[in-house]
Amino acid sequence: MAGASVRAICGLAAGLLAGGWLGLGPAIGAVGQSLIGGYEAVAPALIFAILGPSLLKLLRQGYAEGAAASSPSRFALYAIYWFSGLRATVCIATALAVSAVYRLPLLGTDWHLPDWQTLSGLVQNRYLATLAGAGLTAWLLRRRDGPGIALFLSLPARIEAAGSLLTRFTPLFGFVVGVYIASLPDMLTTAIGRMHGPPLHAVAFRWFEIDTAAPGGPMAAYLTVTGLTALLCIALHAVLVALVRLRLPDFSVSRYLTDYLLRVYPPIWSTGAESLAIPANLAMLRRYGGNAPDAMRDLTSGLAATLNLNGTPICCLVLLPAICMAIGHPLSILELFGCLPAIFILCYAIPGIPGELAIFAAPIAQMLGLSGGERDLFLLLFLSWQIGLTDSFRSAGSATDAVPATLLILHGYRGRLG
């Protein structure tokens, strides 16, 4: 994994040079969309291959800690509730932090209910279907045996072993991200010029303003929201690691940093694909998970790939005020908090791939009452600013948070069993 980190950084550097000097932005953009589409198609299968066997192991073997009340479904529900509670906490804490950083009025003039037709589409979302399908498959196979069942149960271990193969593609992902970052200023200028929409306005932070109508203004705002996203994601990870250290005396922060975080963070940062961390997460949890059954650790690792992507709501809430100010749409603190339920629910439909925040754009635009050119400009900035550096910090935070979160879940569940 250390070699993957070096290759990922080299790919990113090459992309920055190619995008700045050779003008490869449009061509790489088309290639990047194809790569994202292919990865999006693979991600549900990867999540199913982790969750299905893990649930089946729990159903067939029970828990190694032997309490009669500790049914497999009870642990799975506990993990889901824990991840959901963490997400709710992150959403509220981020909204409070964002309200303190931006200059937002307390009350607004207009607010719209969520587009319930859009939200109801979550029922048909394939990532939620993956969770349900994994549970149903495990339940149907719970009393069956044979070579096929043995192969199915071995899938998490095979995925962990194949992790080294996946990391070979990190330079390509890093190259695409680098080209996008270098090409973003020109792409934004060209796209905004073609739209002939409303003029851009200043983004007002608590201590300074950025005039997005000035040359370089959109890029300066993009870099600023990237910095804020990175700060909040790193702060969340630090809090989780600190909680693990307090509750598990044998946990070594220095070993965690050198053996895991510094090896895994760069490849995920350069690719923006959280699911690439699953093999490394499985290996790290076997090292620090104590005597917890492998099935329990595998289950939480699979769940984390869908339910523990807290960098996404952080990034979404950081982007909202900046984009609304840039397009001249007033956003109040009350309206920002009014978007939290939709953001919380939509987070259950994200796949952990580059550009996953695209699913938030249209529902939030509808909630804010945007239409016409104002809506077009909102979508352009939201979809542009959520890719590249912001996506890198969001993804790397979400992927690595799975390890301390899983350790906290295992510790908490042991406490419930006495």
C-alpha cells in the first residue's frame, strides 16, 4: 500500500502538469466520466460481496462472545443505528460550524419542501437494494452447505487479497483528478460565459470575502471551500481516533498512523473512491479488532462503504452557502438547517465513488426554490466544485473513518453484552 501511495501521488502530479500545459481537460473529462461510470457499476457488487458472506457467517455461527441475546440481526441493527447516529451528529455539527464560518442571516424569506418524488426514488436505488439483497441472500443460504457456499463465504478474504491489484490503477485515477484540478479555472470560465445567466456575487466568510465575479474568483472560492472541507473531515477523523484511544488502552495512535493512515490516505485522496480502502480496512481491523469474530468486522466494513460516508454531508453543507452566495441567492441559517433532513436521507443512496455529490444537486435546488438561469448556475457550480480537491478530502476521510468507527462499534457492543 505504501507503493500505491507513491504511485498515486505521481499520477496526480503528472495530471496537474498535463492539465496545465497540454490542455487535456476536455478529453480527460470524457475519459473520467467513463471511468466513474464503470466504477459505479462495480461498487454495488463489491459491497454485496462483503456484506452477504459476513451476514451469512453471523447467521450460521452466532457470536464468539456467546451471549444468548446476541443474535446476528441484533448486531447488524446496532451497527446500522450507530452509523446513522454518527451521521446525524456530523450533519448537525457541520451545520453549526458552517453557520459560524459564513456570514449568513438567521432567517430567510423563502423555503420549499423537499421534492418527495425525487426522495422516493431512493427506494429504487441500487445501493440500498444491495444492502437488502445481501441480507436476503444470507437468510436464504443460512442452512445450506456445499462448495458454492464455501466459495461465497470466502469472498471477503479474496477481496482483501485482491486489494493489491486494485491499487495498481490508482495512478490513472490520480492523473484524471490532477488534470481536472488544473483545467477547472478555464472550464468554469468557458461554461459560465456560455450560460449568459445571472452575474456572480461575492462569497462572504466571517473574516473575509471572495469576489467570484473577478478573474480567478471562482477558483479562489473553490480552494477555500476545499480547505474548509478538509479541516472538518480531518477534525472528525481525529475525534474518532481519540475516542478509540480513550476506550481501547492497547490502541497505538503512532502505529495506526504509520501502519495504516499514511499508507491508505494518499491513494484514496488521489482517486476519490472510498471503496478502494475496503481491503486495507479489513486487514487493519483484524489487527486491532481484538477477539471480535471476523464476520462482525467484515460486516461493519461493508456497511461503512455505504453508511459511513460522512465526508459527503460535510462537503455538501460546506458548498451550499458558498454557491448560494455566488449566484446571489440568499441562504439563511434556518434554511441551511432545513436542508439537513434531505441531506441525511440522500446520504443513504450514495455509492462511495468520485462525484457522488451529484445526487444532491437537483433535490437541494428544488428545496431552495431555484429556477431558470439561477438554477442552472447553481447546478454548474455545485457539480464543478464537488469534484477534484474537495472530493479527495471527502473521500479519504470517509474511507479511513471506517476503521475507528468499527472499533467503537465493536467496543460498544461488547459493553452492551456485559
